Amino acid sequence: TSAALPTLTDLSKQTTPPQTFAFQAWSEKNYKGNSTDVYFKEGFFDFGFQAWSYIWISNATDCCITFCKNETTSSGWWCNTRYRDATPAGFGRISIWCGRWSNDAAKEKCS
């Protein structure tokens, strides 16, 4: 059996980080507007809006995140923990992937 996933709902209000990696995005700068769920697992996630701020907590895992404009176009990737209150470009999809740092193809994959 696997451990239950954490039940955090807003990473911007957390005083202690989760025990695993976690990601959340917002539709406006400064962690405002609509927010995504908090993601704790690998995979592709669509938001239904363009995100303009986000929190990525890698928590010393070997996991990274790829920011996607759509299912075919990546706008970059990041591995270390980052609290970004304003991004230079919006994104509506992410890929969370683990254990493949040396695989350049994973860094750009959006589907």
C-alpha cells in the first residue's frame, strides 16, 4: 500500500513544506486569482487557465517541472524549489517528472 497524499490546499499559506514535492499555480500574479489543486505526483496537468505565479517545492527529490504553453510547446523547466510571484510568460500545462535529470527529452516534453 502507498502512503496517502498530503491534503494541502494552498501552498502560499503553508508555514511548513510538505514531506514530498508539491506544485501549485495561480491565474494572477502574487498567488491570486484561480488556483490549481496542489499536485503531489508525476504526470501532465492542465489548468483550464493561464498561470502567472506558482510555487514548486522539490523538497530534495530528484523531481522537476516542465512548463508548457500547450501539449506541444515547452516554455522551460525547473528542478529546485522556487516561489515565483510573477512569471514572464503564462503557462496552462505542466509536466512533473522524476529521476531523469540526464534525459534532455524529458525536460521539454509536454505530452
